[in-house]
Amino acid sequence: MVKGEPKQLNEPWVAQRIRSALLAGVRSAVLWHQCGGRKLNLLFRRKRFIDASDNWLRNGLRVV
């Protein structure tokens, strides 16, 4: 359920952005689970994930 100003939520571009953000979150969760990720991994290794993503942003993401 999305809460907010009905006037703004009725704007088509706002609704599209909300839908795409929700879909991206669901896709991320499914991919995380398919790659072996678990809730406890995310909880206990959060600092490592943040450091890795910061490193990628600073140096550019390189896929090998």
C-alpha cells in the first residue's frame, strides 16, 4: 500500500516511478535469494556489502 497525497499519486509519471521502484525491490530480493543470500547474511554482513558497493561506485563496476 502506497500512502501519500492523492493528487500527486494520480499523476501517471509518479505512479510509474512507484511501480518501477517496487518491482526493482522485488527483483532484487528474488535475485539475492537465488544467489544464495539469506536474511541473516544481509543483517550480519551489512558493513561488508556497503564497503563493496562504495568501492564499486568509486572505481567503477567491473564485471569479470
